Amino acid sequence: MNNIFKIRISKKIGSVRCNIVLLDSVYQLPFKLEVLGENFKTETKKSDFYPYSFVNAETLFYKGETPHIKYFKTCVTEAKYKELAKKS
């Protein structure tokens, strides 16, 4: 079973043709990335602690305090937010 897919994107900009090839896999790892990070005791871990709704063109390179909890997924509790925000 082949679970790897490839997307080719090509666009001509002026006289130059730009090509991008994206490769991704579908369910190649036996566990979620968060679990694998814990099992292999990696320094950087996967988590849901990311303010997805905060990111836009104006805040893409934002530097400063951790964005308000309202920008995070609803699964982030206030206690977890406070704990992780201290590390930022």
C-alpha cells in the first residue's frame, strides 16, 4: 500500500518558472507525534499549545508575550496555558 502522496506546484513569475514539490505521508508512524516525542524523550515535543487563530499576515513574525488564551484551541485549559506561557 502506497501512503505517500506528492503535489507539484509550478508558476511562472516573470521569465522564471518556480517549482515546489510537496511530499507527505499518511499514517506512516505507529503513534501520534506527541506520544512518539514522549517515548523517545525528545527535547522538542508536539503539543496543541499553538495560537492558530492568532496567526495572520500581520502577526506572522510577532515577537512578544504569549498571545491571549482565546487564540488557542479550546482543549487548552487555563492551568496549562499559564504553565506553558511561563516557558515562552
